[in-house]
Amino acid sequence: MNAEMAAFPDRETIAAKLSTLGESDQAFLRLLMENAQQDENFLSGLDLCLHEAAEAKFLNSLKLERLGEWLGGTAPARLQVRLMEAARSSQHAAYQAFRNGLTRSGGLEQAYPRV
């Protein structure tokens, strides 16, 4: 039964929420990130969101940077490394814009401070 519950929301729903990132979408995503069982669904949705941005005719790099900044500042420590891995998974400009925002947020450094 837990596996069924973890399957909702699907990656398309998460990707749509990430791409619009309105106020209600942010609240939904915050709740989703609180539950560690949803990590795989969340990361799958992020991958789809970035892939769709890379395939789009028009690249909105500011929107992707804003998404990276918001996720870097909002996501729990357990997700920070995986977010950076997703950002580095391609050399496409969409992934680079997301990575720039993620780096600017300082989320990885806050989660794992240098000693």
C-alpha cells in the first residue's frame, strides 16, 4: 500500500508544478519534499521538467535559474546532492541555467558545510 501512495503524484504532475512554480505549486512541492518516500517521484518530475525545457523551441533561462534558486533554498539537505546531480546530467543550456540558480542559492553548501 505504501508503494501505491508513493506513486502519486506522477512525474507529469510534478513537472507541471515545477515549470509553473506559482504560489500554490510551491506549497504543494514543499509538502512533497517533506516526505522522503516521494524523493524518486520528485526527482523524476524534475528530470522531465528539465528535459521538456531543453526540448522547447524557446529557452526561458531566467525561469530555470529561478527554479534552481528556489529548490536550492527550499529542498531538504537529503535532496541537495541529487539536485546538483540532476543539474549536471546534461551540458544543455537549460540544465546550465538550472545549475546556475542552484549554485547561487547555496543550498548544497548549507546542507554540507565545508569543515
